[in-house]
Amino acid sequence: MKALITGLNGFVGGWLRDHLVAEGDFVFGLPDGLDICDRKGIMEFMNSVEVDWLFHLAALTHVGQSWHDPEAFFRVNVLGTQNVTEALAGSNPNAKLIYISSSEVYGQSLAGKSGDEYHPIKETAPIRPVTPYAASKAAAEYVSLQGAFGRGLEVIIARPFNHVGPGQGDQFVVSGLAKRIIAAEIEGLDSIPVGNLDSERDFTDVRDVVRAYRSLAVSGDSGEAYNVCSGRPISIAEIAQNLIHLAGGSVALRQDPSLVRAVEVKTSIGDRSKITSEVGWLPTISIDQTLAEILRFWRDRLKAI
């Protein structure tokens, strides 16, 4: 299949490219310098190519930063999605758009823990975004679905929960913790700064996530949203302690108010039963394997400096 990936050079885009190529697909990205907010440029480019699948990954993604420049997040995430959707519908109407949304759209859902029982979030849960980033992704979902219901385009929405892996930027919590732990190891420090450790998240290895995206392109139903998640809760505190253990150190964790978000979703755990039953996808990589490889990535990177 001919697959176009917007955001090809990003963290997830690179892993998705490698997976698609391994499956025998022909993969390409947007031309260098072409911004998804350039409506005319996107239209002209899409009219010049043939596409079977378009994976729309290009977006501003850092939740905390969205508070500082919400206009930029809406411009890129919403108007950029509008441009891509309209361009694909007009140029390749038989193609599939796989829009990569986010579990952040659920916001402060009612899912969480009651006693010893967890209530994972299903796709039928209400959308309650609590950050500008989440609001922009929710709006972009509706923009992409407009392509399905208004233009007849096949549109599938993926709602990934937290995904991690080697190569992720240190502005994201797991990669940032791993980098600080390895830096402390190299520099001989006895503590590292941390933000809020109480939140519980649902982590999936990025390599499992990109497998899900391709599976959705093959078997997902148009107009439907699918959670991409492990269905297993783990606290940031446990992630931090596991990283320290796997690194073989004994570094202490020191609270840093500057790393604490003003608004944070306490618990975010997904229900993956829909994608498993309808598409056949299951995550296969353990969290410990993922954490060990993230530590190895940062050890190699920092020792090379």
C-alpha cells in the first residue's frame, strides 16, 4: 500500500515508517518545508500524489506547553487537520485517513479506581477535555469526521493513551525521568527533580502502538474511534522506581514545583476491548522491556556527548 505519514520525522512517525516498510508498504512524507497549515501547498501536493492510507500524525503534542500558546495548538492541530482532510478527500477520495487523536480528549472522565476495581475508559465515554491540547485534538476529531460524513472519505480515529519508547523527547515524563536518572549516574548526583508522581497512566510501547495504527488502516471501520492502550494502570511513582532499579542505581527523587502541571488528569486507563475484538490487535512488549531500552537509549546518547 502507498502510505503518506504527516509528521514522518517525529518520534512516532519514524517508528511507524519502519513498521510499514517492514510490512511491504511504500512510505513517504510531506515535502521538506511544507507546513500542514499551508492550505494551498497541501492541496497542490495532495493533487500530485497517489495515496492508499494517510496517517495524520503531524501535530503539536506537549500538554503543558499548550497552556502557553493555545492559538498555535488550535492552528496546527485543528486547521492543519482540516487542510489534510479536505485535500485527501478532493485528491484521493478512495483513500483512508487514519487520524491520530489522543486519550487526552477524555479529560476528567469518570473512569478510575473504586476500591480495588479499575474502570477503564471506553470509546463511548464522554469527551471532557481539560487542556488546550486536549480541546484541539477533540476538535480535530470532528474535523476529520467531517471528511467521512460530509465528503464520503473513509476516516478512522485512533485514540492512543500514553505511548513510550527509545527516542522519545525528554519533555515527556518517562523519557525525561530516564534521562535525568542516567545523567545523575554519569555526573555522580544523588537525587533528581521530579513533578507529580501520583498520577496513574496507561503506557504502551510505541512499537505496539504503530502496529495498531496499521491494523486499523487494514481492518478499522470508517467513522469509528478506537482506543490504543494496554489496559493496565501504573503510577508515575512506580515508573520512576522501576527506572531507578533497572538503571542499577539508588538516586533519590526530589519534588520540583516547576515540573508540576497546573491542571492534570489524575487517572487515565483505557479499555482496549474494541480494537482487540474488531481488529485483533494486542500489545506484546512489556513495560520493563520498554523502560530498559529507554534507559539504554539515554545512556548511549549522554555518554556520547
